[in-house]
Amino acid sequence: MCLMNDATILVAPRELKDQVERASRVLLCEASTANRLAEDITFCEINYSQGISSWLEAITSDSETFNKIQRSSLELRIPSGRKSVDINFDPSLSFAFLARTLHTQEKYGITWSCDTEVIYGNSKIASINLKLDNPISPKTNQKTIDALSTGLRVSLLEWNQLDKIASQFLLSEEILDGS
């Protein structure tokens, strides 16, 4: 968790997404999975914070747990013909990997609740209840608007750890020459 006296750095949301995506590719995630993880972590960092720390924690877990994390948001759906469903995670997952998908589903009238109170992206979730309600009108996400215009303040230590991993991603000479 980023404490008040921790050094921070200002980054653009796009920069965060790119770094998480590259670092995930270095860890042998398939391209679309790495992209989805990057979008999940960026959304979480904007709206809940602790997205980067959740990702760093996940990559140090055993490979079976990391594979579950990669698939977690894909499991968040209500089977056709049902009005609600409870989804359990064993082991529990950081909210960072679920937040974006859950918020997207709100646009389609699906409400959600977790077994624990969600305060930060690294809040551990063991189960989620999804319920099909009446369609909800889309809300403007002020946190996203603010992050896009002024950037995100993230932990410098966590950013440096992420950057170190992402720097191992191989880029073509053409891209490097264009920089």
C-alpha cells in the first residue's frame, strides 16, 4: 500500500497501461490477455488505487494462481436464463483484476456485491454476487476524466519495479529508431 510519505511519480493512464501490458508479455501472457490485464490494472489504479501493487503481488504468486487471475474477469457473467449468480474464487483475488469488468457490467443493468468491503484494488475477494436488475443509465466517471487530464500519482517504488520488468520487452529496431 502506498503510504503518505512514500515517494510518488505522476504518470499518464496510457503510460501505465503500456507498461503493464509489456511487463505481462515479458511474463509470457498472450497478447490479448496482457492487454486485458493492463486495462484492468489501469482502471483499478484510477478508481481504487493499489492496481500496480496487486499486479506485482500476482506475478510473484505460483503459476496456477497467476493463471486463475488471468481468467478471473472472464468468469464474471450471469448464465442465460438466470437472474443472479454467486461466483467464488479460491484462492481469493485482488479486486484489481475484477473491478473494470464489474463496472462495465453495470452499464447493462447488472449489479454486483462482494463478500468483503472494497476499499482498494488490493482488497481480497472470495466471492461476488451478480444480479440482473433494470438497465442503469451510464454514469460519467469523473476519476477517469481527471486522470486523463492530470495524470495518476503512483508509488515510485512500484513504478520502478514495473518499469524494470517492462523494459525486458523486446521492441523492433524500427520502433526503437523512431523514438
